Amino acid sequence: MSQPVVNAAPGSATAAAPLTGLRVLDLATLFAGPLAATMLGDFGAEVVKVEHPSRPDPSRGHGPSKDGIGLWWKILGRNKRTITLDLSKPAGRTTLLRLVSTADVVIENFRPGTLEKWDLGWDELSAVNPRLVLTRVTGFGQFGPYARRPGFGTLAEAMSGFAAMTGEPDAPPTLPPFGLADSIAALATSYAVMTALAARERTGEGQVVDMAIIEPILTVLGPQPTWYDQLGHVQPRTGNRSQNNAPRNTYRTADGTWVAVSTSAQSVAERVMRLVGRPELIDEPWFASGADRARHADVLDTAVGDWIARHGRADVLAAFEKAEAAVAPVQDVRDVMTDPQYQALDTITTVDDPELGPLRMQNVLFRLSATPGAIRWAGRPHGADTEEVLTELGLTPADVKELREEGVV
């Protein structure tokens, strides 16, 4: 069996990671629950990924692969030991309960009622471990009229209002080309887990976290419900423009590339107008507020767009930086990989993997000065650590062999 390769970030000490000693069982698939477990593992939690013996986490097969190995899994499965276990079988249930007795957190995303059908609901899990935090991540939550529907992030992006306000005014609603709602829910789930663990420090008891993927995305969409409640306001699709300030858009440069400009602050908006040679617009009565500027976006976009169109991207970026105005290049992943700021932060780091060799991927989510996180290894093969983990529970080689013969692992 190949062993994980430990990759410590520069200056980090894996033993000092802030979540060292925390044990997480990741029973979830696609994508919010597993990503939340990844975030915990990045900062030292021991994460044991539990997959079905014949139906592994589908993320192993999502997106491009190399030599038959899914690359997305290498990121989503990092810092996790992988075991197989059929929870629907009696011996699988018994084995999971033994695992739960050693764990701090369980993350699952089965449809509501599934764990209960296997006699693995909260009552059974908390009976073997009263300090357990059971984290349930589903599309619609554990109750309500939609609870038992299949739920994915795409549905949350549609239901929340995100798609309705995204895209050009005369174009259809637009869904993101990546797992936006799932990723937001993963961030919220990791926060919820840590909140529940903090409560456990005071009470000595665990509890259930009920995370509905349709909810966290509403928080990041801002005050839409309050605007509607108080004013009847429904935010329309405005493309790259904002209803709160202008100029705010993407603009094409003379060499055929693109830059994005933001003027959320009044002082920045004034600097941009001086830079592009239109200082007289600053004296217009409507220029004094972001909302009024947004109503004159055509004028401001023309002023900024015409100036940018006459200059190459490097010159545009240099001029904006000198003027202390907010601008950024519109980058694709090729640019991200070589961007000097990302390089300085080590945002895209290299991980040594026994299967694929050096891999580049996103680093841990944030930097802690005293107890940093680290990518200790990339995603492991399906069931690679089953024997090791089960042996640690006290099962003998004969026990594990019997479970394999029964199709439990």
C-alpha cells in the first residue's frame, strides 16, 4: 500500500496545526460536505473518508483525469485517509458505530431519513458518543416540503435568486460554471462545525448541525430580501454593471485583453475620471453618489472604455496603479498560475503525490502565523487506508478479511 506523502508548508509544523486531535468522519459526496471536511483536514483534523465499496464518491470521476485518476479528487480528498464501508449492511453499521465512538464530527449528506433507515440516526450515534457533532448537509435541510427531494448546488443557485440577477439584461438567467453554492455551503459548514465544537467545550455535549445548501448562498447575495421587504425592490440583471456604483465593468484593451475596474469608493471614482481625461464629469451633480453614477453608467463606461481601448493592458495596469485606482486584469487559469501576487502568497502550491508526482493545487484557505495549516497529502486511492483504520479500531486481520468476504468493505 502506498503511503501518503507529507507536504508541510514553508515554516509550518504539522504537529502544531490548530485542529490536531480532532477526528472527522466524512461520509458525504458531491461536494459541499466533502469540501467542508477538506477544510478541517487542512488545519490538522484527522479526516477519515468513508466510501461505499463499489460506489466511491462520484467526485473521483468528475472533470478531467490523468492516467485514469480524477484530478478533482486529488484536491477534494487531500489530507483524508480513505476507507470503504457499506453502511446498509449490519456489519457495516456495527463498524461505523465503532468509528463514531472515536470521532468528534460526522459529516453526511444522505437524503433525510437514510441514516435512520439504517438505524444510524442521531439517537443511535449520540448513544455511542454523546460528544459527537453530527453534521447533515443536504440540498433543502432536514424538514419542510422539499426535504426529501434530490438537491444539488445548481438548484440553490437557481432558487436563491443568484441566476435571476446574473447575466446581461436581455439574456437568460445565468448559472455559474462551477460549484458556487456547494462551495459557499462548505465554508458555512466548516464554520458551523467549529461553532458546535465551541459549544461542546461549554456543555460537554454534541449536537446536530442542519445545513441546507439553499441557505448560505442567500447570505452572500446581500440584502435582497430586505430590499424587497421594505421597498418591493427586485434586483434586475445588469451584466457586469452595478446598481450601486459606476464605472464598474470589464473593458477591452488595445492589445485584445480585458481589465476590470471598480469604483466603490467616491475617491477612486474621481481618480479614474482624472486618469482617463474626463475630470469635468466629477463636477456633474449626479457624480456625487454611487447610485447616481450607476444611472449614468453609459456615459462613464464610454469615458473609461475609450481610454482603455487606446492602451495595452500593461500600460493600463501601470497607469491605474500610479493613480491609486482599482483595476485588475481579467485572468484565466493560465494567468493565475503565473500571477506574482498569487506566487508571493503561495496560493497555488505544489504537492508531491505517489500516483501522479508533483501536483499544483490551491493551498490552504488562509494563513495562521502561529499554527498554520498544511497539505499533508493529495487525495488517496479508493479504500487505501481501510485495513489500517480498522486495525486501529481493534479489528484483527481475520475480522477485516471476513468483512471483505461479506462485501462490507
